[in-house]
Amino acid sequence: MISKIKPVLVLSAICTLICALLIVTYNLTYKDTSGIITDELRAACITACGEADYLLITDRAAAGLDGEEFDSVKKIILDPASGTFLLEVVTDGYAADGIDAVIAFSQDGKVSAAAIVALGETPGLGTKINDKAFLDKFKGFSSEIAISKNPPAADNEIQAMTGATYSSRGFAEAVNAAIKAYAALNKDTDALLTESGTSETEAEQS
């Protein structure tokens, strides 16, 4: 009887030890990036709008974006020199949370630029959306955008990238979420900067 139980106990002990080591490793290596502009995000902001002293608005309540309907908006970035707001949005493409994008707005509420922060989409297919010509098609929109497999038949339609329909729709969803959020955003930059203060970049934190 004991000989039958012993292997089970040994296996349980090994599993417990492995789990404990994984937890310790995670705690040692985990880096909280929720309150900083990561290198990847900063690079995407530069791609979209050029070099600037970007600041992170951390007080979502003051910004008016603390509701559940804005959960896909992960970070609010401001270029204080120009007054340009950029919103980092994460949405599903073909993969869950496969699209991480930053959307910039002109002061009249229209999309002025878009860039990819990170993609978890299928290489060679979904990753086709990281194409300047495709991203530029979203410029000038201030209302909901639809994706079509065929050439656009309406003013609010954009044709999907061939072989990347789900990813194209996911990116359109990211832009639509950003448009909705920008419409609700408190654009009083002085008040937002007072509430949020300045934020560190990833390089400054390390």
C-alpha cells in the first residue's frame, strides 16, 4: 500500500516545488508597465506623430475614461507641446488581444495617425495590417468605420488587407474604440497634467 502511495507523494512534492519556483521567478522578473510609457509604445507614438516629450495621463477618472466601455483603451498619452492626444488600444484580431495600436487625433476630433505597438497576429497574414498604406486609410475619420472584403461601397468603409480580414476588422475596432473614447475625453490639458503629473518612460524607470 505504502509503495503505491509513495510515487504519488513524490510527484506531488515535485509539482509543488516547480510551482513555487515559477511563482518566485515571475515575481523576480515581472515589471509593471501600467504607469509608464514603454519603449515599444514610445516608438509607436514617434511613428505616428514624430519626436515629442510624450506624457502619460494616469488619472482616468479625470480624463473621463474610467467607465467599462473604455476598457480597451489602455493608456492615454499627451504631447503637451501640440496638445495632441494619442490613445493606446488593445483589441482582438484573429488572436485574443492580438492588436495593440496607438491612435492619434487632431484637435477637431479626427484620426490624424495610427501605428502598431505590438501584434500577436499570424505572421505573414494578420501582420499584413502593419502597412503604412493600410493604416493611413483610417486618417480623417471621426465616426465608426466598417471593414469590407470588397472595394468600399460607402464612405465609412475600408477594404480589408487580403488574407487578413479578421485582423483588419480588429484594427478597425481599435480605431472605433479610440474615436469613441476621444469624444468622451476631457481635453483640458492643464487639469489633466495637474491630476496626473508627469510619468516615467521605461528608460527612466530602469
